[in-house]
Amino acid sequence: MRYKRQEAMRCEFRHPLDTTFFISSLNGKPYRSSQAKGTILNASLGGLRLKAPLDLPVNKQLEVTFTFTIAHCFLTVQGRPLWKKRDKNAFIYGIKLTTDTHEKDMLTALKAYNKCY
């Protein structure tokens, strides 16, 4: 397998992380849906893999806000679903994070997680 330097390090969680999320932007306009629950299977500075029972559309006009904790670090990040696949009674999503302001906190949290595990 070939290493791609532009890809961020991905952290696979031994136990998926609980998250709550809501749609925060729809068709380029602010929007606030009700909150939903899911689990984060892995994360990097550039994105995360989400498992959730909701069937979200995959397009560039949808932005989702996630809140979760990694190694005692509380994080709130925004992202867009890039892909999805069906998994029994849920969906697995590839989420591309869309804000740069989370990077320092995310890096600190991922480093702390890697030290613990």
C-alpha cells in the first residue's frame, strides 16, 4: 500500500465514541434540526467516520455539527458527509471536517487518546 503524505493520521478508537449531532446548514443557509445520536468509529484532523441510524443526504449543501469527547477533551466540530454505506440497521458516513478552528483541540485530544491506548 502506498503512503499518501497529504492524508492526516487517522485514529481508530478501541471503543466507538458517543456523539450528538444536528444539521446546522442546509443549502447554504443556517438551519437547526433536532439532535440525533451516533458513534464515531475513527477520526483525524481532516475528518471522521460516523455510524448513525439516520439516512442523511450526501451532498455539499449539508453541514452537520458534532459534539463529543476524546480523552477528556470536549470537542464541537462541523463537517459534511462525503459518502455513506448501509450497515445493518444504520449508516456509516465519511465526514469531511469543514472548519480549521478545531484542529488544535482535535490534535491535542487525539494525542492524549493515543497516549492512553
